Amino acid sequence: MRAYGDRGVSWAALKRRSDGMGVIAAGTHPWCCTNDEPILRTVQDEILAVLKEQRIKRPGYPAAVMGDMNAGYYANSQYLMREGSRSAFNLDWSILPFSFKDSYAIGNNDPDTSTGTWDGGKIDFVYFEETPLQMGQIVDSKVWKNCDRAGSDHCAVSGDIILSGTAQPSSLTTTQPSFSCAPFAEWPDVDNGVTCAGCTALVLTEPYDGRCDNFCTSFGHICLGAAEEEDENCQVKYSVACDEQITGTSDMLCTCAQPSSTAEPTSTSLGASFEAVDGGVGRACRGASPKDNKASYYWKAQTASLDECKQLCLGDLNCVGVEYGARYQRCEIWTREDGVGASAPVTGYTCLRYGGHIQQECVEGWAPAPECVPSFSYNGQIYTGCTTADHDQGWCSHNSTSASEWSNCLPCGPVEFESQEDRACRGPGGVADNKPSYYDIRQAASLDQCKQICMATPSCTGIEWGKNNRCEVWTSVIGVSKVVSGYTCLRVVRDQIQS
């Protein structure tokens, strides 16, 4: 559960055994009896945080969001759920690219019918994801009346949906990678010869510390999936992130792909275009030779995983590779002009070369991803390079006549920071508005290093840096600041593209 105040967003990941189709089921109950602003914050800051976290861990699982929302169908907060963005209380709110369909707003149903013992007003909802993953076809919904007989002033609301066999991307979603791999005969440490469809095999955990990313990079591949199996077979018991350790078992299911066959990196694929240097695992990156390790070749950050380290690389147009050490969560973003030329054997580290960045023209703060076309049509308009239309950052299309396949654009160009010394950043709600969902905490040895992490994070709106090398990378609006000695609050100033 993700807590906020005395409330929270609870969630569960569910998977259908027959075909492996999965969904995220989330529920919440925002505060009652104020105005709609706290509920807007719940949707944008709390529900969205759960959706983003689960989409990274389970990219193919569409979401259902349920709850007593304490707001009617026509409230701004519920428009935000259905449309993905809304302007209210002199602020712009967004959960894009997510949007949802109210299960009861079908057929001849009154979408604002009472869901309780009071007269008028629907405040209980079952929402099914519309974008970026379409959950399926809604076939029925019901408000179960006479709830007072059960001792409640709220009636149950149900929604019936026929799930797609697999999650179907809507019009504005990233493509999933198609990939290939080496013949299974070339895979090391396959347990009892158990191999599965989709470049997946049952492999021994012990030589790779129970991690599929370590296994895949050991023979020049990239990890795309990791799981524990049911009974020495291909049936998945539970899935984990590639860099997450699987314990209590002698084997694991790993999905590996050759780097050259994977798609270019998008918001849901970090493996593409990262190439293991000299095997990757147990190697530290170097310049021209194994002894060439100048500090000017890279900048450092602390990240919780190799994937987070890769994400920083994707956001830095000068990145040529990453080095990651899990024990101390050390992430080096290599920017050496001649690339990562060599490696040295160092236990506990992984060195990956990145070759995805192609020089693109920087226009108003965004550069198109390499796989995008120069111009494209979307909703009847022609865009050149990038646009922020219906999205919270620049994006570009893979096709000139359709936006069905797209990628996030890369931040570029000069970034200025408005500095406030001896001030701590706060949200738009005032000096007491400091929700943990507003920022990610990183370690940075200096203020400049904290700035670098922000510039490599596409959604960064500013930073707070202070004692103990604490670097808060803000991804929500910085509204005000509070006087706190020893801290500095900086707001990003970047020209944005008009949608």
C-alpha cells in the first residue's frame, strides 16, 4: 500500500492462468467533505505514483482503479481520471499518458446517479484503463441498491469487462520490443535443459546471485524478464524486475535478448542499445585501456538499480555507457567523447556501452528520439520534431501519418536553474506541502552533480540539495519554498514546446 496521511492507495497484481494476462487492481478513499482540490492531489500524486511504479515492474498489465472518491462524476478530479488532464484551482493537473473509462458511463446509464442513501450524486467508481493500455471491452455495470439494509450508506458498484487476450496499446503508447536470442545450446547454466518460448529458459541462480540481468549479460545479452517458476517448468509463479534477486530457489526463469535485436529504448524498454562490455558482469568501464579511468570521463549518481542508472543515461544526450555497482548503488554515466573503449575486472560491477543516441536537432528544449520521423500528423495537425500535445513531456512519432507508435523525446539544450539558498522546496499547497511523491531522493556529492541528475531526468522540475549530500529530484510542480538553513531549492527553467 502507498500511504498518504491517514489514507492510502492499496493495490494487487492479478494474473489469469489460462493465458498469462495480468491486471493491476488499485483502490483508494480520499478525504471527505472539503473541496475537490485534495482529491485532485490524490489522483495526480498518489494514484499516478502507483500506476507508474507498477507499469515499470509489469509493463503489460492494464489497471483498474476503484474507490469512494468523495467527488461526483462531473467533479474536476473525475474529469482528470477520465481525460488525463484538467485545469482547476489555477493549476494544470495531469496523469497523462494514463486515462480511464468509468465503467458505469455506458449505454443509457445516468453517469451521476446516486450510489448511496443520499439524493443524487455518484461518488463511488470503478475505472478501467483506456490509455496507454486498453484493458478490454466493458459489457456491464451496476449500482447495487438497498445498501442501507446492509448497514452502509454506500451501495456497491460493479463493472464487468472482457479482458483482451493481451493488453492492446491505445493510440498513444510505446511499442513493445520484438527480439531474438542466441540458440539455447549457447546459453550457460540451463537447468536440466528446460527452455521456453520467447527466449526464456530455466537457469541456475547460484552463479548469478539470483539475478537475471547478471545471467543475461554473462553471454552478451540483455535481460527482458525475470521470474520464479512453478515446478521446474515454464509456468511463472511470480515475476520480478531483472535486477531483483530471486532467493530461496536453485533456478529461475530468465528472458534474454541480443542487444542488436531489441527495439530502441522507450519508456517501457531500457535494455535496447545497451551492449555488455567484455561480458558486462564483473567489469568496470574504462577509457582507451583497462587502466584509463579519468574522473572527467563520467559523472556519478546513486541509483537503486541498474535500470535506474540506464534511465539517467537515456536522459543525457552525451551518454555513451554506464557502470553500475549494486553494493553501494554507484552509477557512473560515461560521457567520454571516444566512448567506453575498454573494461577492467572488478567484482560486483557491470559495464554497459550505450549506442542509441544519434545527433538530433535540439528545438525548444527537446530532441527527437533516434527512431522518430522528422514530421508527423496527429489529431489533424502536422508536427515537426517533438510535441507535448496530450502528454506531459515532448514526444515524437515513428510514422509520418500515424502516432500509434511513439517515443519520448530527449531533453536537450541549456537548462537554467532559479536558485534560492537556505530554502527547501515545497509544493503548490504552501510551506507544509512536502509529499514524498513529489520527488525522488538521490545522493550527490555536490550541487552541480545534483543538477546533472536533474538534467538527465526528463520529468525533472527542480532540485533540493543540502545536508548529507541529499539530492531531491522533483518531478512535481515546485510551488513555494520554506526557510531551512543549509538547503538550496532550485527550479528548472526550460523553454517548452507549445502543444
